[in-house]
Amino acid sequence: MAESWMFREFCPVGVDLGSAEAVEGYDLNQGTDQARDRALLQRLGVGPGVRLIDLACGTGSFVVEAALAGAEAHGVDVSEQMLRYTLRRADAAGVTVALHHAGFLGYRHAGPSADVVTTKSALHQLPDFWKQTALLNIAGYLKPGGLLYIWDVIFTFPPAEYERHLRHFVDAFGRADGFTREDFETHIREEFSTYAWILEGMLDRAGFDIIGSDFPRPTHGELLCRRRHE
Ligand SMILES: C[S@@+](CC[C@H](N)C(=O)[O-])C[C@H]1O[C@@H](n2cnc3c(N)ncnc32)[C@H](O)[C@@H]1O
């Protein structure tokens, strides 16, 4: 039974992606970079025989690319609109993606454990307490030795310099013809992006070793982790 104190992940915070129009707009603004997606899938060793779960799959460009690479691909998202878009994209590409209407906290994977779990631009939807719960949940359906890849707005700037870095984040990324300044302001104000050192501590406590990290900007980066054999 769902406890009434559980975080309500079906009511995401921040920028509204709840309508079909918002989802179309998101896909346009986000853009797709097949070459980048393919390069990441290759780095993660994704191909035939690999079971990949993309959490918060959004409009599905990455999970569809995983299916095209031959993987057993699962897309999970709390938004039915996003899942519909992903289904259309998979159909257009002629591949099958298993779609699950669920979130980081509630998703239970039926069937054999995953080899690879990915999540891009989404873990920040959860407050830190619940990020830890989400990571524990992922560890429950990822094989020991399996890979977890996270890309997100993650902060690596010195905490005392936050104002300068957040101003730059809004100034540098907000555009008139894409994600706007207001989108990024909303992100900072209402969503839950956090410091890398907090995520790193959580990953350790959830049973992951961090085997690679890259923070190309002080506000963005990736963490590549391996589930420990415990
Ligand atoms: C910014 S989009 C990122 C989508 C995609 N991963 C990408 O890189 O384009 C965030 C996605 O997270 C989904 N989402 C929000 N909260 C979630 C949760 N608790 N569990 C799963 N998905 C969630 C939203 O519906 C949306 O599709």
C-alpha cells in the first residue's frame, strides 16, 4: 500500500511537460543527436543481448536508439504523453521498446535484472532524500556488475560561489528559440539539482562504485557507476 508520506512523483515539479503541446515543444528544444546517443551506447557496451532500462525516457530518442542497437530496451516515465511520443518514435523507427508508466520510486522491474540503467536530465526531479531511495530501487533491479549512467544538471562549483554560477547557467543557456531563461530559472527555483559530492555519497550508500565522471561545465555532468557485488 502506498504510504501517504511518499513523494508524489506523478506530479512532477518545475517546468510543465504535462500536455501534448509541451511534449512536442520539449522534443524540439531538446533536439536529438543520434551520433552522441550511439557513442554513449557504445561506451556502455549496449547491443544485442543487453537489457537496458532508461528511466524518465522522455520523448524516447535515447531508448529508441538503444533498441536500434539491438538491445532489449525499456523506457520508464511518469508522463503518459511522453510515453505516447516514445511509442510513436519507436514505431517510426521499426523497433520495439517496452514502455512502463512508472517513476524512479515506484518502478518494479518484472523479469530478469538489467545490464544497464540510464537516466538523463531527470534525477533532479526528486528531492535529495528521494534520490537516495531511487538509487536503492535501481540497485534492486540492476545486475551486480551492471552499469548505471546518470547525466544531469549537477553542481561542481564551490558552494560559496553559487550565485555567480547559477546566473551564468541562466544567462548562457536561456534562448529565445529554445529552452528559455524562465525555464532555467524555474529549474533552479523549483527542481532539485544538487552537488556532485551529495550524489556521490548517495551512490556509494546505494551500492555503486563510481568508475567515471565528467563535468564539462560546473552545472552539468555525468556519473558512470558500477553496481557492487555484495
Ligand atoms: C527533462 S525530461 C528528460 C527526458 C529524457 N531523459 C531526455 O534526456 O530527453 C524529464 C523527464 O522526467 C520525467 N519524470 C519526472 N519525474 C519523474 C519520476 N519521478 N520518475 C520518472 N520520470 C520522471 C518527465 O516526465 C520527463 O519525461
